[in-house]
Amino acid sequence: MIGVLLDTSVLIADERKIWDLAAFLEKHVRKAQVGISAITASEFEEGVHRAPPGKRREQRREFYKFIVENYPVMPFDLETASTHAQLRPELRKTGILIGPHDLMIAATALHLGWEIATLNTSEFSRVPGLTLSPVEPYWV
């Protein structure tokens, strides 16, 4: 394993204290690179803005800040866009399209050659060649 891309779903579950990101990283990832996609950063920051003003929003903002300061944000650049452009028609041919943001996150993982840690296995398991990290043991 070269790296693991953390999907929004595992970050939200960790923030809600129903999934243990620290244990996952300690036991599964070890020395691999860990990052998030630019799309995940956007989705997670949107969650900050959607939180009600006050303590909840500030807690979410602090968690978001921690994530983006401690894990590299992998860009959706021209090379990743090329992977996305190849992937989408492949999925369309089989009739198993996934959501547009998930497709961009999957393309990022595929472009990097990384696994993806996600709780949204129903979508990401449809992507050929994408390896899903074992996340089940880390439910709290």
C-alpha cells in the first residue's frame, strides 16, 4: 500500500465519535501516506458552514482545521481530471454510475494508486480497480 485517501464519511464518523480514525491509522495505515482529496476538503468545509452557529460550528471548524493542517490535500488537477474522464464512461457503459463528488474522489485515489478509507462502500465498491481499506473494525 502506497497511501490511503480518507473519504468524507470517515471524517464525519470520527468527528461524531462513532468511528475511530486514530485506531485505523495506527493499526492499518502505519507508514503509508495519508491524505484527503480536494473534494473531501470541500465537502467537509461545507459541513462547517452548515452547522448551526455557536459551539457545534466552532468544534467542527477546529476539527476541519486539524484535518487540513495534518493531512495533505490532494488536488483535482489535470492528471486527476484525465483519470476521471476515463473512469466515467467506463462506469456509464456498465450502468453503475456513482455520485459526481464520489467519482472525483475515486479518480483521485486511482490516479494516486492509493486505497480509499470510506464508509460509503456501496458507491465506491462499484469503481473498478479501486481498493477499499478495511474500515469495519474501527466502529466505536
